[in-house]
Amino acid sequence: MAPQPSQEELQRRRIVGINPETVTHVASTDFPGHYPGEDHAWNLQKFKENFHVQFHQNAQFHSSFSLIGVDASIANAFRRIMIAEIPSLAIEFVFFHNNTSIIQDEVLAQRLGLVPLKGAKEGLNWLRWFKKPTEDEPEGSSPSDYNTVVLKLQVKCTKNREAKKDETDPTKLYHHAHVYASDMTFHPAGRQTEFFPAPDDLIQPTNPDILLAKLRPDQEIDLEMHCIKGIGSDHAKFSPVATASYRLLPTINIKQPIIGKDARKFARCFPKGVIELQEVTEQEAALNGSGYDGHVGEKKAVVKDTFKDTVSRECLRHDEFKGKVELGRVRDHFIFSVESTGQYDSDELFVESVKILKVKCERLKRSLANMMA
């Protein structure tokens, strides 16, 4: 049996190499048969020991966290599920009773459909799917309290009789010169009053200051909107995230001392806070082969926080740093950035994606069992 790899070798395998013009070691190698004599079969206990979740920022609409110890396929599955498979509520049908504004009906309907909505998550889970008419089922679903949420927009612009004669600001000259998302009103039906209670859990726009239209005196908008539950793979307006992305944790390995003027130049090659300048101590200068002999008190470059690095590779463009530094990324350390549109808190989106992936795995297991039966 082949000797087991050292910790240094295992760490080397985790790093994706970043070179001036190329990227190396991009493929994972921790699978059975790649290294003769080594057992890389998936093990649940080993996965539990190596897997970690670390939060860096957790706000209502934005969160940043690290998934450590997972394969890229799993991390990307979570990202895709957050974008395209977590259900949310959005405006699907718009019924115009009157629209004398300069915005065409279809353009206004498109703008309304993209307004992100929020409401009680319990109510969203209670809502059923609305089935649109198809060739196989031409009737589809009928609007009801359990599959359709009704919003209305009724605004008419009038002159402000109290405005000054020399006033030029339309918002002061007229009432309702600007139509905002806050003008949309929720009209619950049936049990919706139970699942979407006032005032905080009503169905309402996440951002009430979204400008929908501009009106002038006697122009009017009167319409009714029907909202249904959907997923981002059907239409982007149903996606519960504004963005969900990840990047690999950067690594910076200073192989040879970088001192004095070069150290200051080296620090400027990175975003602020990545590289720190420290004084060379007498102990470091006394070590044979350290490269610091004769440089006591001078500034040296040390790595402080690689999390802030953007991997611009700027340091690799300068001849004085050739052979002194290695850049890379940790292949199983994924730094996620998730921005919620408001239906869910940003940290809840990852939990929801885990639930959906679990359901998919259970469905696959059942399918395999049926095939083998």
C-alpha cells in the first residue's frame, strides 16, 4: 500500500494556482482511484469533521458566509437553487380599468411585475400554486384566496391649489405627480387576513419608494394586480435574491522576504488590509538563512487578511516580486454573498436551499428504488 500523503501535500492539493496568465490545478482530485493506494471514498464522519459554515455578515437583506469542506458541485447547487427554485410572490396578471398616463399598459404592467414584494412567510407557504391554462389543461386554476393575492393601484393627479405661483417642482404643484410602489394596496380575501396579518405581514412592496409612473393633472391610473407564487426558473421576477454568488478564498504565500521599499510597493498591489508592514525583529535577523540579516528595524511585508483580496494579480506584474510570492485560491472554501429581495431574510435563503436540495435527493432515492424494484 502506498504511503499516506503528508499534511503539506494535502494542503497543496486544496490550492488552485493563480499565475500571471493562467490558472492551474482547477480540477478536484479527491475521488477514488486518482491517487494509487489512497482511499478517497466519501465518508460521512469525515465530511462532518471537515465541513464548516462561518458567517461574516448577517443583515436582513445581505449576508456573507463561508462553506468550507464541500465540493464545487454542491456549492453551485445551493447557489442555483437560491436563484431559481425557492418560491416567492410576484405580480403575474394586471387588469387595467383606466390608464390615461403616457406609459403604455404593457410597459406599466412589466414595471409592476418586477416590483419585489414581501409578506408573512407562513402565508407564502400556505398559498398553493396557480396553474396557468395549457393545451393539456385549457381551464387552468381559478383565482381564489389560496392561490391568488390581489393588489390595487388607484391614483389620480390633481392640481395643488395651495402651491405658490412661481413654483416649478411638479411634486409641489400637483398631488400624486409621482406614482410610487407605496401607492399599491393589498386587498385580502378569505383566509388571507389570517395568514397575512396587519401591519407588518401584509403583502406590500419591499421598497416603497420605487417610482412607477409620473402623472399630470387629470391623468389617472386605475388597475388591479393578481399575484401568484412562482420560482425564478419560470421568470426572474420570482427569484427571491437580487444576487447569489460565491468566490474561493484567496491565498498569498510569501516565499522570500520582501523588505523596505519593495514591501511598501508590495502592499500597494493589494486592497487595503490584505498586506501589513511589520518591523524586522532581532530574533528574525539572527536566524541563519532567514533573509532578514542586516535588516533589523526595517519594514517587511506579511500577510494579514486574504479574505479582503480580490486576486487582481497585480504583484505578479512586477519583476522585483518574481519567485517571491505565490497566489492561489482554496478550492473547497466558498465565500457566498447573498442579497435578498425582501420575501426572505438573507440568511434564511441558504436554509431554504438546503431543504430543497434534500427534497431532490429524497426524490432521486425513490426513483432509484423504483428502478431496482
